[in-house]
Amino acid sequence: MLRHFGATGEHMPPDGAVEVDAPDSALRAALFAARSGSWEPTAELMAQTRTARDWDRRSRCTAGLAELALHHTGWLDDWHRERAGDPDLALVAAELEIGRAWEIRTAARARHVSQEQFQAFRAVLRDAEPVLRTAADLNPGDPVPWRILIAHAMGLGAPRPVFDEYLARGREADAHHLGLHARAVQYLAQKWYGSHAEMFEFAEAAAAGAPESSPLRGLPLHAVTEYALEHKAGRGRGPVDWSRIEGHVEAGLNLSAGYEPGDQRASDFRNHLALGLIRSGREAEALEVFRLIGTDARTFPWAYMGAPREIFLLMRRAVRVHVARRTPYFGSSVPAPAFGDAAGAPTSTASTASTASENGAARTVAMAFALAGATLRDVREAILITGTTMRLAPARGGGTFVEIAPSADPPGRRKGVRGTLLGDGGLAGLAGTFSRGEKWPVLVAVKEGADYTLHLYRDGRLVAAHVWWADPAEMPTQEEAAERAAALAAAYGTADARPLTAILRGTGDPRQHLDEAFAALGLPSPPAGFGHRPEPLAEVPGAQLVERRSFFRAIKETLASEDDGASGAELPPLS
């Protein structure tokens, strides 16, 4: 994987260049002007989209301007004072009302949303109906207001005839408007108000009636997303035959071939196509689609699994790792990627789990545990994303001990997409994953051979690392030890790092120094038996086993909401 990983990134933009729902140059300029307090460029841009009857672009501009207005309202107020009856202003205002409602409710799981928030969410949606109706009245022949009204109906759980009316009116305005039909697919999904059969039939019919090379031809890929996130690939493994999914993925590849790399018109269905290929186990083709997408990530499908940009980058990297691992070692030769060092980290650490060397000989098995500075419940939720069977045990002071529990996995169980993403970094690598986005630290202790290693992670980043080598000649310098001790002490609120510095320079029994370091930081002692037997947490009272999930099951369990009114589905506010 290391040999070929770099090559998988050829012709692919760096992570920092990726934007979600990136505006075109005209919209970008209008957004900049609006932030500066000038509404005229936004009014001019919206008028151009209306005159040109470019509804897809008009929909994107409306969503982008409404999102800005959630937190920068002065320009919109000025526009209203100058042109109160402007149809373009009315459209942005309608989209803004949907966004305001979701600002109140938030995209959190339903169990984390208070009853007061739900009540306020629905109250804002109910109060917004006149604004939305005004937008539709002032924009005859425009499908965008009806797309917004469908989102409104979904949030309120409006009766089915209301949806049918909104969809019909929108299709009268433009029979091939992508935004309208994409929102309808969401409405018809089984998790909302429809069924798998109805959703696919609608998407397939809309695509079949669209002009050649129209982005609407990719609408079935939206249905693939709704279905594939709930069901595994394979014949006979769900209510919809997987051959139907494969057919839409193939059609998506053919449609994509008609567009240039980076073409924004294709970005919508290409993002869904990438996910469909991944769910079908076709990572090499998904890699090529990610190259074609370039910097233009979209909110959907990634918003279903978390923060859209983060999930897009995570999945893109997962595909690269998978392809690199599957490439024969003596294929094309590329340099291995560089890995950054943490503060004071030694150049060699013993953090890896048991693997096989190139000549087939087994390396020494590493033993490891982690101490996470959070409750067992919070840690349990965080580790689901790793796709690894792990054992948790409560620790003194409210923390949680963590260890990998391979003994609990069925023999021969293969890694999934998440496993290929994580590689063979052992518990230290997993800690970098499950600590991402969290405020609490994770301290990982590893024994390999006679050496003991500490790794401190925070928010997915390796903050410090230290090794007590069995060979005293490997002792760190005073400066190195002081730097590592300072980083560890800061993480745990220890005022004086000098005792810890001396411990890190210790040349005695490494296991004893590990105990001393935990005590100096005010942490609970390492689990009894650590360093002498694998999985010492198995004998700790109150220990819990968290069985490994597939990547998508982990995403669903980590991010899916509980029942929310008529449906348990989540709907990010703007699309």
C-alpha cells in the first residue's frame, strides 16, 4: 500500500482544494459582494438566471445565497427595502426560511434534539408557508419554488396529495429540472414517505424521459444512494435485486463519459456514482470517478454519513488505500508517502500490531491498550467508526480503557472498506481515527518485544510519542524528554512536567516506567496483566465488547437518528 499509495493520487486535487457545492465564478463574486454589504450583484445574477431560464443554475444560486443569509442578513434586508416585490428576492427568502428552520432543529440525531427544538422547527416551517407561496406566485414557470415547497412538505410531514401537487406544478414548469426530481427521490425513499419500488420507478422514468446527456439521466444514482446505504451488495441480500443497482451504476459510468473532467454539470451524479461504485466493490473505477469530480464535492450523498466534506475526503482516501493495497508490489514503482512527526516523536516506534514480514516470517505480536478521557458511552459511540471489534472497560476518574479484541472476531473475517483505510496501524492507528472531532485525549500504550511505547492523540492528531527501549543506549536527550513531557502534562492538566521528564529518561524496567508515567499524570494504573498477556481488559469488571461493524453499518449507527415524527430520516436543510 505504501509503495503505490502516492500514485493513486495522480491527477487528483489536494484535500485543501476540495469545496462542497462550490459556486461558479459569478456566484462567488456575488457572495463576496453580499458579504461586503452590496446586494445589487446578487440581484443581477438571480435576474440573469431567471431570464435565461437556467433553472439548475438558479437553484444552486438560490441555495448558496440563502445559506449566506443565515448569518449575513444586512444585504438581504437592503434588497428587500429597495425591491420588496422582486421575484428573485422572494425565492431566496423562501429558501432562507427552510434553512432557518433547520438551524433551530440542527442536523443532530433526534435523541439529541429537545422537544422545544422540534416544536420551534415545525413552528418556523408552518409560519414560512406564506413566504414560500409568495415565491411560487411571483415566479410562474419556475420549478425552483416547488423544489423548496417539497422540502417544506417533508419537514412538516404533509399529506401525500400535497407532495403530488408540488411535484406536478414543478414538472409543469420544467419537466427535467434536476433539483426538483432529486428532492422528490428523497421524499419517495422508504425512510421518508415512499417505498424502494416507487422510488426506483420514479427515478428511472424521469431519467428515461430526459434528453440525451442531460444530468437528469443520472437521477437513478440518487435512488441507488438511498437504497445502498441501507442494504449490502449482493444478489438476494435485499428487497431490490442488486443487478438493478449494477445496471444504474453502469449507466452512470456511460453518462459520465460524455462530460469533461471537472464539469460542474456532471458533479451531482458523479458524487452519487462514486458512492455507488464503492458499495458495489468497484473501488478502482470509483478512484477514476473521484479524479473526474476533481474539487467539486457535493452535499449529497456524503451528508447522509456526516459532514459532507470530511466524508468525501475520507471515502476518497479509503478508495486510494484500497487500490494501492490491491496493486502488486512489483507493479509501477512510486515513492512511499511521508508521515509527519509529532512533537518530540521518536523516529522509530513500536505501535504496529502483529503483521507478516516480506519473507513471510511473523513479527512479534504487540500488546496495546488505550485510555480515553471520556465516559464509556461516549467512547463506545466514537469507536463504531473504526469497524473493529474492541473491548471497553470503565477506568477510575470517568475515563475508559480500550483494547482491540481479535479473539472475539470469527476466524477469517475480512476487513471492509474501513479496514483498508486504517491499514495495519494497530490500536495507535485506530486511536487517531476515533479521537477525530473529539475534545478528549487518548493515550495509547504498546508493548512490542521488550519495548514500551506511549502515543498521545487529540482530535485525530498524534501530539506526542515516546519509547522506553530495552536498550538503555536509546534513552532520549533531556530536551527531547522535556518536550514530550510538556505535551503529555498539558493534555492532562499536570502543572509540573519535570517529574515526568525524569521518568521518560528512565533506563530501568520499561513496564515500571509506564506505571510511573501514568501516576505522574494523575491517571489510573494500566490494566493488570498488560505486557504479560493479550487482551487484559477481558478480566476487568464491567468490561463490554463492541463488535466490529461494516463501514456503512458503523456510519449508520454513529450518525442515524431515532424516529423523528413521521420518519426517522434526516434532511440537511439546503441542496
